[in-house]
Amino acid sequence: MKTFIDFNSDMGENFGAWVIGDGVDSEIVKYISSANIACGFHAGDPNIMEQTVLSAKANNVGIGAHPGFRDLVGFGRRLIKEEPKTLVNDVLYQLGALKEMASLHGETLSHVKLHGALYLHSVLDEGFAYALVEALQKQNATLPIIGFSSKNCYLQKAATEAKHPYIKELLVDRDYDDDGNFVLVRKARAYTPSEVKDKVELALKKGCIKSVTGKEIDIDFETMCIHSDTIGCLSLIKAVKEALDDNNITIRRATC
């Protein structure tokens, strides 16, 4: 049984006057150890980025970049076909934006985690995954990647081969298929707190989760995620916290 776990959430995903999800980032940040902050391509804007950085800082939460496809209309959940180099440059551009905003307030980036369809693209596309790790090695070889946990994930393979720090993730509020891949959706379905708590308990005690058909799938993870745009996300986050407390597991930032 683990004694501590990182708990992350995708945050800062509003845009101007538009609010995504329940709009409870200021409450979520009180429960997590790592914040993945949208960098303007799929959501977020400079003002929201700064607000989220300041909120994370005030709560001693890790400040991570959350780059996505250049897809404001589709919230970064539509696959955009581009050459690996172009996508890598998009990621670095977004990283730079958040790095400067964090630096303005005396903070540094704690990690990077891709968003939505780009996250899935890094799992499935070998060329992009290896090109991204190569670029991150040059840009900041110690900046951890939070990514999908699967032996078939190209991003995990590329990071492992390059000895780049990689933090394996369990997506608590997303469904998995029988092959252990998460099911990408345009809009996340509603989950109940008890459903989420059961999933966390199973993962902690048996090292597995159940697929959409009920099949048990082994999973290795160092961080868990609840997305801020999931319906009722705050109640789900509290359910995760309750499961961790019940098992005497401390929430703290992952280190590689």
C-alpha cells in the first residue's frame, strides 16, 4: 500500500467571461498537490493563468503547464493533424507562457501535463512522443512529465528511454476500455462520489481498475487526477480525499 500520492487537477480552463465546469477552482486547489494550468490554446488566458498561479502559490500547490491543441472552439478535444515538430513547438510556446507568469510571482514550473486530445495523441503517436521528450530534454531535462500509465504509451516509453522524469497517472474521472486505454469524450459524463471512491480504493488495494465492461486492468500510478470540468468535481475530489484518509495516505507532490 502506498503511504503518499500526488493528487492533480486540470485548472484555469475558463476563458475571459466564460466559465468551464462548476467554476470551483478556488476550492479545488485546497485539496490537491499539483495544478495543471491551461496555457491559452485550448482554454485559459493571461489573466486567468495569473489568477491560477497565485491561487496555487497561496496553497503550496505545484504549478504545472497544461498545453493542448490550438483548439479553443473544441476545448482541445479534437484531434488536429500536424507534423510532430509543429506540435512540439506549440507545446514549448505554451510552456514558455506559463513559465514567465510563474516567474513573475517567484515560482517555477513543477511539471508538464498535456491536455485532452493532445494527451491521447502522445499515447498513440510515436513520432510526436519521441520528438516531445527530445525537446523537453533540451529545454529542461528535470521537468517531470505527468502522463498516461500504460506499457503501450509512447510518451512513457520515450521518457523512460531518455531517463526523463515521468509521473504515471490514474485518471479517476475517466473511463478505461478493456485494453487499458482511457476513453476520450467531448464532454465528461457525470460520476458519483461513491463510484469514484470505489475506483480509488480498488486501485490502492489491488493495483487495478475496472474497464467499461467490468474487466479488471492492472495499473501503476504515482498521481491521480480529477478534472475541474467534470460535473460535480468538488464532491468527487472530496471522495478521493476521504478514500486516501481512510487508507492513511498523505497527499503530496510527486518527485522523480
